[in-house]
Amino acid sequence: MPNFRIVDKLQKMDEDIQRSQLKYHSKRVLVCKEFTFDAAHHLHDYEGKCKNLHGHTYRAVLGLSGYTDERGLMIDFGDIKDIWKQKIEIYLDHHYINETLPPMNTTAENIVVWIYEKLNEAMRDEQRYNGARVEFIRLYETPTSYAEARREWMEFE
């Protein structure tokens, strides 16, 4: 078992660490954040249980990449949360998404692309992140079933 100790002194900026040392590298990094939302929907032109109104607790995993700033941060997790809450979740959480999303069959495959497009649009509007781009969105409809949208598929197909 490793020895536990309380630090004697917290590092102080410009004393124990210099601002020029905060940024460790200049490589692209991937940052991910997960969210859950509850929504009701039903599928059109589908023979099976999902043609009936029902709900899910969805889990969305957002993957963003970019370069770190002078502090060593690519994007603050709180900023991702703000974008999610203000631009995306308002259409999803505790809604009948057949009404709140654009006209579409509300399959996981369609919803994940819509989330990708909304996040991508928000990131383009936010010019303060160095080379930031949406790499993927993974949308779990159940704990074991998901659909995914990836940047290379969205931009080149």
C-alpha cells in the first residue's frame, strides 16, 4: 500500500511553477464529456415495439479535439456542459422528441447526427478554442445499444 501524505506546501504560480511551464505539449488531444437525458418518442414506418410511444434514458458521449492553450487546457469541461445545456439538451430532455427535433424518424441513427450537427455549429460559433472540432458523438439508447457519428463520416460523405 502506498504511503499517504498531506503535501507540505501547495505550488504557487510564478514561484514554484512558471506560466511558461503550464503548457506541457503542442499536440492535438481528445476531450470527452458524457450527458444523460430522458425523452419519449416513437418510430414511424416500423413494425415492432418502438412504433408505440415509449421513453429512454439516453446517454450521449461527446468527443472534441483541439490544441491546448497557454494554460494546458483545450476546452473547459464546464464550457462543454454550457453548450450542451443551451444548444442541445433544451430540445431533448423530458420532451416528446418527435415534436422538438426537426422532422425525422427519431431513430438513434438520426438523433446522433442531429446532435453532431448542433455541437459542430456551436463549436464553429465559439472561435476561442484552438483548432477545436467535434470528433464523434456516441448516443446510447440503452446501456448496450448505441449509434455513433464521426467527423470523418460527416465531413467526407
